[in-house]
Amino acid sequence: MILKTERLILREWEESDAESLYKYAKNPNIGPIAGWPAHKSEEESLNIIKTVFSKEETYAITIDNKAIGCVGLLFYPNTNHHWKDNGVELGYWIGEEHWGKGLVKEACQELIKHAHDDLEINIIYASFRNDNQQSKRVLEKLGFKNYCKLKSKDLSGNEIQEIAMVLEIK
Ligand SMILES: CC(C)(COP(=O)(O)OP(=O)(O)OC[C@H]1O[C@@H](n2cnc3c(N)ncnc32)[C@H](O)[C@@H]1OP(=O)(O)O)[C@@H](O)C(=O)NCCC(=O)NCCS
């Protein structure tokens, strides 16, 4: 499936995206706050493309066919939390040089429309660390509402607070 927005094309990840993925995912400002470690080599990025990013409804955010981020719907049991009724979770990140342009909101809007129109999904959950204001703003701008607080562990095993939000698609 390919999804198009005004500025972006969302498409499946390809093995040839490994170089671009590593460029962005080695940045410690991207993965750890989203719950995954910064990538340590292009080989690791390739492995992630073949495993994690090959799951259904996981898309590369691309401009001029360059992968600059990722957006996807996670289905139970691949969700980060077990949501009510095995609910679907939204996940996303984008390379730091592309922050602040509203690109992730644009990508998520199209993915949410696809979820509703083609997959008959009417409720989507998302969560973020309570210090991740950037992620919170994306969800607020998409119309998500506060759902609950969650406790989980960071990559070092330290307890962290997360905030969950929910979108009911009418
Ligand atoms: C969270 C993230 C996806 C937001 O993507 P984005 O396309 O930059 O989102 P937006 O352009 O809508 O900006 C969201 C907020 O980030 C903040 N922001 C904007 N530019 C920024 C910059 N250069 N540096 C830091 N924060 C910035 C602003 O508060 C903005 O809110 P506003 O629109 O009310 O001003 C992106 O920051 C990211 O990939 N972060 C690391 C991974 C991550 O946190 N993923 C989500 C895990 S839950």
C-alpha cells in the first residue's frame, strides 16, 4: 500500500533504505525517547528493516524516495501496551533535521484516514513519555484526547511515567 499526502509518500520500507535509516536512527535524540536504542551500525538498521519494519501497516515516511522517518499502526501483540479490546497503537518518529514542519502530523492524518476507511478501525491509542512534549503536541493536533497514565521501564530498566491518549474516529 502507498499513501500520499501533500508533501510525503508513505511506502513500505526497502532494504535499500538502510543507509538513510542509520543516518537518522543513530541519533540518540530519536530512539531512546520512543523506547528503542539508537542504532549502532547500518547492518543493525538493515536488520530492523527486515524484521520490525516489515510488519503490516508500517510505512517509511519519504520525500524524493528518501526515507526520513517512520509511521505505523501496531497490532496486538506487537503493541507497546495491551490496550482495551486488543486496540491498535500509533507509532512514529522523524529525523531531527525534519522536526517542526508538521510532517509527522501530515503522515499520521493520512494513516488514520486509511485505518478508518480501509481497515475499519474506529479507535487508536498512543502513548509517550511524560517529558516528550513534541509527541504530545502531535497527538493533540491530531485530535487525540487524554486516556490514562501508565508506568513502564526505560531502556536502562528505570521506572518512567507515560501518558496514553486515544482517538475515536467518527
Ligand atoms: C515527536 C516527533 C515525531 C514530532 O514530529 P514533528 O514532525 O517535528 O512534529 P511537529 O512539527 O508537529 O512539531 C511538534 C512539536 O515539536 C516542537 N518542535 C518543533 N520544532 C522543534 C525542534 N526543532 N526541536 C524541538 N522541538 C520542536 C513544537 O513544540 C511542536 O509543537 P507546535 O506545533 O505546537 O509548535 C519528532 O519530534 C520525533 O521524531 N521525536 C523523536 C521520536 C519520538 O519522540 N517519537 C514518538 C514517541 S512517543
